[in-house]
Amino acid sequence: MTTHLAVIAFAQNPDPEARERILTLVQDAGAEVERFSGVRVTGPGSAGHDSGVPGYNAFTAHVAGSDATALLAALRPDPLEQMLPGVDVNVVPTTLFDPERKKLLVMDVDSTLIQQEVVDMLAAHAGREAEVTAVTEAAMRGELDFAQSLHARVEALAGLPVSVLDEVLAAVRLSPGADVLVKAFLREGHAVAAVSGGFLEVLTPLAERLRLTRHTANTLEVADGKLTGRVLGEVVDRTVKERSLRTWAGELDVAPEDVIAVGDGANDIDMVTAAGLGVAFNAKPALRAAADAQINLPNLDAVRFFADL
């Protein structure tokens, strides 16, 4: 049976010969190019973007006659290096393009759905941003146990008035293209979820604003109007993220191969590898090495091309 795949490439400022070089690489890998398309996504007049959102080029080649693993190995032999400088080349199954198959998009929140790390923003109010940020970065690289690192970081927040949560929420900014991406999936009848090692106090208002289908995160303990420096219940770590993805897929009747998961750090590895398509978004090396696909440009909207939206 002939295998049908899509080679999807992204670049902010591609070499004029990038298209031809991608096609040549595909053909050299023994695949037949059935059709090819390219689009420049930028500006308020394109795909609903707001002015100032970074633009990018997206190329899609429908190919046949090659195994996905072998083709990806030919196009991206090293997950930490781009064969074509400035161009992310990915291979995805075209079953994700089927509009009749309901899909579930699951996203990490801090540094993925939003631009910031909320715990670092809270730590700034406590005057301990530098030390907390260093722990956050080590945890995202996979150098520290996430649950232990979270408890240590939250301890630094003890005594902060609960009102700082509203201040942080007001300062949170969605990643460029996030709103467009979410709307694209929901508009086509798909589901969108967010799972965070951060905090429900910030995520829930965002989820309501974006009309997300599901969301979960940690809960900060509060006493006498102040943060206690503790979280309530089970920490949302990499294991819980994967379990949430599987639970939501089951509840929403989405096949495992129709789940797309997006993250940026080591805490996302389990859910990214459990998904039908795992995407590393401007990610740390540990996640880039584990993910099926990569986007290394500052526009989350590019994820929609993996579902042909």
C-alpha cells in the first residue's frame, strides 16, 4: 500500500531557493511529490493576524512512496540541527488533514500558549525573580525533578497578597498567533485543551477567554488573603500532563493518532510522545530530540498547518 505523507516546512525569511531544495531532498529520499503549495502568513489581512505578529512562510508537499521515519531521517537527520538553515522541515501523516476526523490540540501554557513563565512573574513581586527563574530554566531543561522544583519555587512566593495574581494575569500575553490557532481548531469542530505546570488562578481566565474545551493546572494555597508558599493536591508534572491528554482524548472520542500536543520543555516530553503528533515549539533540546515535529519561529499559529487548517 502506498504511504501518503505531508512534508511541511516553516521559515521566517527563507532562501529564495528553499522550495526547490526541499523538493530535491524529498525526491532524493525516494519519495514522489504529488503536489506542492506555499503561503506567506503575515499581517492583519492574512489568516486574521494582528498587526505586528511575526510572519512566516509555510510550504506543504504531499508525497507518496516513502516511510515516514526514513523520510524524516533524510530531511532532518539531527533533531537539533536544521539541514536547511532557518527552515524547519517536518513529516506528518496526511490522516491529520482529514476534516471528518475530530482532532484534539493539547498545549502547554507557559512559554507556549503564553509568552511568559507565570511563576517567574510572581517571584518578581517577591523580589526573588532571579533565583526562581534559574530554577525554572533548569527544570525546563530536564535537569531537575519538576515537582520538587515547583515546590521550591512556590515557597519563594509565601506571604504575597493574593491580589498579585490579578496583576500577573493582566500582564500575561498570549504567544503570537495563539488566538488564531485556537480559533481555527474550534471553528472546524475540533477540541483545544491546555495543561500547565503553572497555576489555575491564571489559566482559568485565559481558558474562558479562549473558549478552551479542557484545561488543568496547579492550585496555589491561600490563607488570610496571602499565598502560603504551597500548592494543593497533585502537582501537574510530565506524568499528569500525559494522563490528562489521554483522559481528554477518551472523553472527547478522539483517536490517539488524531491528538496534536505542543510544548517547549522537558516537562512536556511524555505528553508530546504520547500524542499522534508531538510538536516542539521554540523548545529546549530535550524536547526537540523527542518530538515528531518542530517549529522554531515566534508564531504559534504555524501549528494549524499540521491539520491543514
